[in-house]
Amino acid sequence: MMILAVAFLPLSTRVIAVQFRPDWVTPWGWTEAAVPIKAFFRRDYKPSGSIHMYVKNEGRKPLKLRGALLDGEALPVLERPGPMGRAHRVVWWRLLPNPIPPEGVAEAIVRLREAPKGAMRLALEFEGGEKVEAVVEPRLPPFRIGSVGFHSDMRKVFLCLEKLTEGALSIRGVYIDGRVVTGRARVLAPRFFKGLCPIVLELKEPLKEGSYHTFLVSALDGNGKEVMTASTVRAFDGFVPLGTYGYKDFDEFARNGLNTYVCFGRLSKRDLDALQMLGMRGISALDEGGGPVREIVGHPALLAHYLMDEPDVKDYYTEGLPHSQRVGQWAMEMERRAKVCRERDPERLTYLMVNKTYKPANWFVYGEIPDILATDPYALAHGEEPSWVAEVTRTAWEACRPRPLVVIVQAWWFEPKDKRALERQRFPRPPFPGEERQMMLYAIGSGARGLVTYIHCTERPKGGISHGAGEYPDLWAEVGRVYREMETVAPLLSMAHPANLAKSDEPNLWLKTLICGGEALLLVGVNRACKSLRHDFKIKPLKGVKVRVPEIPWLDIRHAYLVGEGRFKPLRVLRERGDILVEIGEVEVGFVVLLAEEPELSKRLSVRFREVERRRAEGLLRLWRVRQEERARYAFLRRIIPARYGKFMVVGKVRGGYGIERKEFWNPTGEKWNGFAWYTGNPKDREPRGAFWEVEITADRVGKPQVFLVCAHPFRGATFRVMDEEGRAVVVREFSGPEGVYDFEVTFPRPGRYRLEVVEEGVGSKGCRVSKAAFLVPKRALSGL
């Protein structure tokens, strides 16, 4: 590594490390569902990589980046929101944080479209004239940070280093943001054990939630030369998401042991308040401008902002480019959105769900952009065996590490109307419970730090029926059982690093080891003798299974437990020929086994699980009572408002929608169609849709607050707007929430005719219900409501 520094003023910036991160070479072959790119992996895919430069600001003032160059060529800039629309040597890049605070460290990532053929020169130029450069050799570094995990108190941090090349290595120092913290680090295998070196950091003060930190580790190679590796990640409380997509059936999800809800749309403050009561968290879509929804910024129940769903699919539809250059066209837009989220909501994470288009390039291109990467290996839906989940998970983990990966597990089945399409399906059915458990364990054992099932609800999209897990009680029950088992060991999963330490003589046992901090290992096993058939799943139990684990230098394994729902079943542990032998016994589908030095760990985990269950039960009761109060209030207002304020009634019209009969709405006119509705799931819909009420405001009502009352249910959020005769907006207010009576205060500036609207405009899906009759009541008349 050659590092240069150039400055026109006294230098306050220096490069402390630089490395090339080559794409992991996947051992599996990949095919695509889309016919034009079916042979993408064989014909067009070429592994590439990314440059990582670490810069320290040693000055007293923040340093803001002005620009960056690679071999003298300026790096591309996104000219407008959306895809790049052209191919460039660099797919995406960023400096984080930017500006670099005084005494702070920043990470520059430059993602390349193709693997470089030789050394590269990366230069960063800062406002004020400073410039730093480094020459980067495109070679495999001797070691890397494979995982970074955080304890719930954010004082304890777990790093797991992986040795990548031959030759001796000895850990020399550990740094956070350029500060030496070696004295607070327990280096558990300083000369590496089986190619691994776990490190446990005990910090004086907890890290700030959502803050970015650069972890750097130095080592001496066999020639006494110092080598370094580093990574910048975001601190959080180690929460392990165990959730689902679907409708907002929060109480049902909580009863089944879920702790996360992922929403394709936007969560409201009311939604997050409910999740918080249940001990759950939510992942919410961005607003129309590609930023966080204002009312939920900083909410404690918000886990992450959903940058986009499946940008790799959007890449496929980028016109005017060969497919080899389409992948990553939306990457700079994803980084733009992530930047907006970081600026507006600095304590909350970002989440990006990447599909399976342009495999495996898609995972490596997008993997380092979000704080949480998600991917969806729907094995059975693609005609694959459940073990395919392990292949996808391992590849995606390599792409995003050391950041957490969430795997979306299939819990649905699409039944096409076309009988020929149905016949072509290898598995024309939803997963059986055993297959669901297999897929979840394959994901966890391969490195997933969270699981989300898709999907709980049943819907009828064009061309067939999407059957959700809620339609199959056996499947939904198994989802809950596995989630409760994972919740039991969630504090360990939050710091888990996947490895191949354990072995078994049973050829049909898929087996992985998770290194969980310095106090435990988890063994994850799956019975590969089980068979997925067209309409069946046959379980062939494995008998007398034993697992062999080498003696671990940092962990004196004396106890083994089969993990259950808040329970731990002791297993026999023997020592044999320098190894630890764990007698598992019969394995039906799969298992998770805890290995520990002392029994107190299992007791602490059981106590924690019971406390999680207790809080969840109390939250369910609280939420039921809150909802009862809301329903009672809505019923009261539906009755009293038409009775008291009938003379202030106005009757509306609809645009881009239709009339509906809605018994839950008031109906002072006695009409059958007492409401309006509009709905479209088309993400490209451009038609303005809404309802409007025209009123004549007389001089005696000018300057005096009036309140507009309407029954409404905005599915994704809507806008209330008051327009004057010249088409100028007097009031504009965004609103969202459940069905109820919504009130909007208006003060009219002059007499005349006004138009009151509930509208949805712009491009995208839309949906809302409103009552045909509404009431515009003087505010002073509403006392007592």
C-alpha cells in the first residue's frame, strides 16, 4: 500500500489505511428467471470489488469533501433523483461521515464496475484546498473484519477477524476512530485460531445510537511488517429482527412471538406507538421525496427506513444499456436516499431489500450501501431446494459484511390462474412447517442476523392469488415456534459470526458454527435427508447424531443445551482426542445448540425471554384498551356530529374514484353510496385522485377559525388542501392513520368560494376512503367535543 498526501495549506488530513475489497468468488452457479438474462452469470458476470480508504482529520475544524478522482478522472455525480442512466467505471461511491469532524475518521468507498487490471490512485479533495491520495493495489488483503456486533448496552462491541492469506499474523493494535483502544480489547486468538481472531471491546462509555465508527486493527506479518484492516459501521443496540411483511395485524404478530413488522408503505406515529407497546419495531418506507417521514423521525420503535424494494429489478428496466451495465444503475440513488436519512434521522438505520436479479453482482453492488441489507431467497417458489437459502445467504453475507444481513424467508405461495403455469411449478404449494424451519436455520447458520417472513396476508394480484402464511395455521405456527427459539438466543445472534468449526460423521447433517462474542458458540444443524416433494415433505430423522468441536482457546466448553422456546435442554458433553463431543441424539428437521462454559448463561437467557414474553402480554392488553377507546370515540363522533351540526353539512364529489356504501361512515343524507373511495396499486399511476367539497364563505366567517370534519381512512397517507377561487392553496396538511373522524382547522382570509379537498397526487400507489358528507363548523361551536 502506498499512501501520499498533497496539500496547498498545512496538512491536517492523512490516510491511515487503504485496502481493496474483492468480490467473494461464489462456488455456485446462478440462473435468472427473466429470459433475456437467463445466462447472465455465465456470459456477463465478472467479479469486481471496491476501494476502501480511511482518512483522519487531525485539524480543529470539520472537513467537507469537494470532490474525488480515480486515476485523475472525477467520480460520477447523480444529476437528478433516479437511475444514473449511463455506465461509468465507478458504480457508486461515498465518504462517510462527510464532513469529517475534528479528530474524526471517515471511510471512502468506491465501488468499481469491473475488476481493476492494475494499481489505482484515489484522491479526495476537500474544501479549503486540502487533498489526500493513495495508491491502491487490487490484491487480497491478508485479513479482514468479518463481523461487527453490538451488545444491547452499546458498550460492548464484538469483532471477528478472518485471515485470508497464508503466512503468520499477530494482532498488534485495535483502534476506534483513530484512537487506540487496545487496552480495552480482549484479543481472544492474537495469532488466529482456524483462521479466526475474535475480539471483545469493553468501552468506557456507550456508543451513541446511530453513530458511525471506524474499527481498525493492525497486525504484524511473518516478516515483521505492519498490515491493517478496517471497516466503518453504524452503532445500534444489537436488535435482532424476527418479523413479517403483511397487513398491520400487530397484535397477531406479537402473539406469535414476532418482534418486527416490515411495511411496503409508510408507518404512522400511531403504528409505531402500537409497536412500541408490544415490544416490537417497524421498518417504514420513505416519503415521496425519498426521505424519512417527518412524523416518525427518531421514534424509538422505528428500526430502519426502507430505502427501496428491489433496486436490482429496477436496474433490469433501465433502457439503452446492455444488461452487463444495467446492474447498479440505481445504486447512486440508493446512496442519495441513505444520505438524506442519515441527515434527517441520525439515530435510525437504513434498510434495503435486494432481489435476485443479476445474481450475484446485485448483492455485491448494493451490499455496502445500507446499514441493513435484506434479500429474499424464495427457494420453493423458484423451484429450488430449501438449501438454496444457505447459498444465497452466504453470498449476500459476503457482500454486506460486517453489516447485518436480514433474510426474507418464503412463507407464501402464488397460485396462478393459468393452469399451465400451475403445472410448471415444481412445488405448487406453500412450504410445509418442516421446510420453513429448514430455510430459517439455513439462513441463521449462514450468517443472517435477522429473519423476516413473506408474507402473512393473502392478496389477489393480477394473474392469480398470493396465499399468505395466515391462511395456513400449521405454517404460521411453525414461524412462531422458530422465532421464539431465535428470540431465546437473540443476544448471542446479535454478535454471531458464521464459521466452520464443528464437524459430524453424519453425512446428511448440514452444520455451521456461530461464534457469539467470547462466551458462547451456537451450533446450527439441518437434516438434509428430508425430501421436498411436489405435494409433500418427507422427514427422515437422523439417529444418534454427534457433533465434534475442537478445543477453543478462549472458551472452556463444559455445557451444551438444545435451544427451545425460552428453555434449554441439557446435552451430554464429552472430551475425546483433544475435541469436544456433543451428543445431539435424534434430529428430525434441524436444531440450534448452545455451547458455553458456565450454566449461568442459559439461565440469564431464559430469564430474559420470560421478561420479553411478560412485557409483550402486558402490551397486548394495553393496546387492546387503547383501540377500544379509539373505537368508542369514533362511534360517539359519528353519532353526535350529524346530530349537533347538521346545518354546517357539505356534500362532496369524487375525482379518480367511485362511490361506496360504508356503514361505518355517517350518512345524514340517507343515501346508499355514503362514501367515496379510490385505490390503485400501480406504482406508475399519475392520475390525481380525491374528493372535494365546495363551500361559499360569507364575510361573517372570514378570519374566524373553522373546523372541517370528515370520516376518512387514508391507506398510505393523504393531503387535506383548501384552495381559493384563484387556485391558491390556503391550507395544506398531510395526514395518515386509521379510519376515524379527521378534523382540519381553517381560517379563511376573505369571502368567496373555496374548494376543500382530500387528495393524493404524484406518481405511485394511492388509496383512501372518505365520507361523502362532511361538516365545516365554527371552532367556537365545537366546545365539549
